[in-house]
Amino acid sequence: MRSREASVALAIALLAGVLAVVAPGFYSRGNLADLFLGNVPVLVAALGATLVILTGEIDISVGSVFAVCSIAAGLAAQAGLPVAVAALTAVVMGAALSSVNGALVAYAGLPSIVVTLATMVALRDGLRWVMEGAWVENLPSGFQWLGLGQAAYPPVAFAIAIGAYVVLAWTLRHVAAGRAVYATGSDVAAARLAGFDTSLVKFSVFAAAGALTGVAALLNAVRFNQIPSNAGIGLEMKVIAAVVVGGAAIRGGRGTVTGTLLGVVLLAAIGPALVFLGINPYWERAVQGAIILAAVGIDAVRSRQAAAVTVVGRGLQTQAPTRTSS
């Protein structure tokens, strides 16, 4: 486990210890179930955001894509289609929408922050115009909880989330595609010289992130009998914050899905923890912001230290005396 991941894990352990002593009610079965079900979609979407950030790009349209995928899945279910088709609709919709972002970033050379800001606004306003603010209601029972029932759904949701985590962790560590992601984020020019198609890498991570956002939207939608057209507001900040807190460098090239998992756990626990500790829950955003700022600050200090060490090392090599033959 890397130093940042260890730091986040330590923070989670300290918070868990304080809650166990001061507010043991936090560990009630109902509260933990609500925490889990509410944040599984965040984790799945954050795994996709990790891929994008590792390449040195960013996607702030996650919340809008999430909303469109949620509505698409709900409308498919409302039309009487099987839950499997509704699920596929959400995943394909997410991949398609994010592929547009990926194409504009990877092949048109546009800045990802500008592209995804534009699609965030366009998708959100477009959905509002199409739905006229209405929610998708009266969803069939076969769609809710994936047709499994409320008791059987949590293990399936857990399996889906952990399955996505394991696949991505293994791919990033052991497969050439994973090395291409890190190489692209570290130095695009060097990655091209090494034979990686960096444009394809960037396009692919956006598409994969969109598909995972579709999965996240589905896991959230099946929990209710209606889907709001404004679903996913603020989701982009949650997933980006989790990735950054988990140790990913916002400039790309460094980070792990394990760090993202820990980041999601820490940030998700803050709000309920404040309630159980008797602290005004309005402090949640402030505490989360402080954690994010600290994480970014630590990352900046470490980057400067690493750069300083590199410069000093090169200077010593330059000054090293060379042996001449007499």
C-alpha cells in the first residue's frame, strides 16, 4: 500500500475508532446498509473517473451522463423491456455519450475541462427540456432491485462494484493497456515514442468511464420506484474528490483504484459521522473541502520534492569528475 493510500486508510481507521467509542449507533445495520447502497454508485462512477484522471484528463460531465443514463434505463423499463435490456441501455448510453467527449479530446485536441463542461451543461439542459422537469414514475416491480427483491439486491450490487474494482486493478497492474494509461498520463510524447497510441488510450478511457457511469446510474435507479430528471447533481465533484483524496495526481500518471475506493469510503462516512457525533451536518462540505485541499497540497509538496531531488541528482552527475588517461 502506498503512502497516500496508507494515510487515507489510517484516517478511516481513526474515524471508525472514534465512532465506535462515542457513537456506536453509527454501526447499526440500517445505517451501514444505507451508507453502502447510497455510495455503491459513487464508487463505480469514481472507478471510471480514475481512468480518465490517470491519463491527465478530467471529466466533469459525469453527473449529467448519470442523469441521462438513469432516465434512459427508467424509460426502457417503463416501456416493458426486460431489466437486462434496461441495464444494457444505461451502459451503452453512458459509453456513447462519453465517447463523444473522448473523441473531441483525443482526436480534436480540445481541452477536456472545456469539452466536458460543455457536455455537462448541454446534457443537463437538454434532459430538462425533453422531460420538462417530469420524473419517470411507476417503474415496474421487475425493474426495482433488479427484480431480485430488496434483501437479495445488496450482495449483487456489492459483487458488481467489487468486480469492477478487481478487473480495473488487475488490468492497470498487469495488462499492457493499463501500462498505456499510466504512460499516457506521465508523458504523452514519451508514451508515443514507446509505441502507445495515446489518442486511442484517451478515447478508450472516456468510453470506459461512460460505461461505468451507466452501471452506476442503473444501480442507483433500481433502488426507487421513480427517477428524478435532475439525478446526479454534484456527482462529478464526489467522484473527482474521491479520486484525488485517494492519491491520484490530477495531472495524471499516478494513482490507483484502491486509493479511489478508500477515498469514497472516507468521504462517504463524513456526513453520517457528523450527525452521529452531534455536529451540524452542514459542516460536511467544509470538512470534505478541507480534506481535498490537504490531499492536493500534500501532492503538490511531494511533486516539488521529487522534482528537486531529480534536479540535484542531475547536477551531481554533471559535476562528477571524469577520469582522464595520462
